[in-house]
Amino acid sequence: MKINIPNLFSSLLLFALAVILIVWRAPQLFVHPRFWAEDGAVYFAYAYHNAVIKSLIHPQLGYYSLIVNLTSVLAAKLIPLSRAPLFTTLVALVIQSLPVLIVAFGNAKIWDKIWKKIVVISIIIFARPSAEIWLVLVSAQFHLGLATVLVLIEANGKAPRLKTILMRIILIVAGLTGVVSAILAPVFMLKYYFSKYKEDLIRSSILFAAFIVQLAAFYYLKMEKLSDSRSIIFDWREFALIVINKNDLCLFWKEEYAWAFAELIRCVYPGNLMLVRIVIISFALLALCATFIIYRISEDKILFWLLALSLTVIGLFSYVMALGDKILMAYSPIFGGRYFYAQNVIILLIMFAAVSLGNYKNDVLAKVIISVALLAAIGFGFKEFHSSCLLRQEVPDWNYEVEKWQSDHDHKLAIWPKGWTISL
């Protein structure tokens, strides 16, 4: 197969610039690397205290995570303790770069030109809320979930053998690193129904197999009474308030508006349910109108439905299976942001597909409005790129913590965020 050198060079350059941007947001994480929450307190600590095979196959936090388990084992068994957080951060960088890699070297309709690739990569990098998943190993399943969606909408047809194999490997790793990817198996099967493309059937089979593994891991933890605080409960008011905060205000508006809304909800929920219903109904009507307009002007209806179904599946699952007190996600634009990053990227991809495909002269007003909203989301994400308190907080010095532990093995090593520790 003939290689297009200019296209290859532009893809390499675009990918390299995107990786530089990812690092540029928080370069201190490479100078003074850290473990983040469960990265250290759960996965690294377990790998440090247990045998290699047991640490590799043991599920944690309600699901199985191949990448996190493998990285933690390597960090605990082969890497000096003082360098372990740097190693996990570098692996997190590789995982976070995968969605960018798929776009830079892919040829889906919505990124088949260089300017489209730039827009889509900008969406991936600047979509909010993202601080909680930035260079965090335990959030690998959300980056890989997004990568799975991007593989879903990649163009069908004859592709280089190497690319086909790499896509399968990404799906295998993604499906075995978290449930976010595995639950998309029915959407891949739906794509196969429309396309009759054999590779879509293979991809859906990979994810169905991964889903069985994740289901087995979940029930194993339940039976062994090792499950965490996940509660499979659905409250429609709570869900709606979280969607308004995380999928609307946190995405399209300044962060201050999301905090103001959170404060309003804190004051009126659950006391004033009438006002809560009015707020929910108002936003729901606005969302329905926007969805109808986007669907009407979308040239590729199948692409719309694939993205919309992926968004729905990931959104419902993330809410139902989220850890901790879910209403805190409505009370705070920061708390639980990891569950909504991939969703918000998908929302922006749906919007971009609506305005970038087809005849630009049709539905001009609607496309202008959608473009303004899209630019606002990217623009506010760029403006707040370095301002997140999660990336700017005072944190323990890992080398100092290691020195204290080496002199006193009862010392618990302090990690990010404040209050989290590792017992070795």
C-alpha cells in the first residue's frame, strides 16, 4: 500500500503537538510525580503486598482493570519506590494519548481532513470536566472508553492489516480495563447490522467477551464481600440535576455558573421539590429542542445514532455505578468529573458532525448557533486549562514521604488528593 508522506507527516506533527499540550497542562506531575487516590492507596498498595499473578488478576473497585493492575505490578515489583509514581504517570500519558492517536491517523467522516482533526483533537483535550482524569492511571477506563467510541465511528472499508490489529488490541485492552468500553458491545453490534462489515462483528464480539469478564469480576467481588460503595439505585431527579450540572453548565459555560447552580441546588434540594421540577423541566425542554435540531440537520443519521446511543449507555451506566454519594456530583462541578468527561466529548462530537458534514448552505442559522456553542465549550476549556484546583493544590512531596517511610515503616505515605495515604 502506498504511503502518503505529507499526510503521515501532518498526522505525526498533530499527534506530537497534542501530547505536548497534555503534558503542558500539568508539567509538575513529571517533575514531582504523584500517586492519585486509588492509584496508590488501592492498586499500588495491593501489588506491593501481594504476589505478581494475584495482583494481575484481582479485580478492584467493582471491576477488573488490566492496565491499572499491570502498571501497578510493574511499579511495585520492578521500579524503585521513589520512581514508582513517575512510571504510573507515564503510562497514564500513553493511555490518555490513545484517543488523539486514533483521530490523528484515522479517516472517519468527521476527521477526514486536517482541519477536522484539529477541531476533534481540540475537543478531546479541552472538553470539561477533565481535571480529575488528567494523567491519572485509575481513570484509564474513561480514556479507553472514549477511544472505543472513536473506533466505533472510524470509517469502514479496507484498512492496513497493522491498523486493523491495533484497533482490536485497543478494544481488548479497553474492555479489560473497565466496564465503560465493554458495555458498548451492543452499539458495535448495531453498527454491524447497518454496515454488514465483518470487522464490526469482530469488534462487537471482543467487547461482548470483555463484558462477560467484567460481569464475572463484579459478582466475584460481591460473593467475596469485597465490593465497594457502589449502589445500583436510580433517582430521576438526582440524575437530571447531575446531567444539568455536568453535561451542560460544566461543558458550555464558565465554571462560576456551574458553581452557582450547585449552590442553588444545595439550598433547594430536596426541600423545594416544585422549584427543582421547574428547573429540570426547563432544561429538559431546552435539551430536547437542541437534540431535535441537531438530528434534523445531521447528514449522517447512522453516525448520529451511534454517538447518541454511546452517550446514553455510558451516561446511564456512569450514574448508576458511580462511587459515593451521587448528589455531590450536582453540588460540585469538580466531584465525580471523571464520569462525565467522555460523555461531554461525545456531545461535542455530535454537534461537530452536524455542522461539518453535508452542504454548508443548508440550515445556516442552526449551524451557526451550534458552532458558537461548540466554540464556547472549547474556548472555556482552553481558558480554564491551567486553573483547576485539582491540579494546583498543595501536595505532599513523594521523595520526602519515601524517606520518612524508610526510617519508619509504620509511616503512611501521603498522596494526592489531601487526606489519601498508602500503607506499605
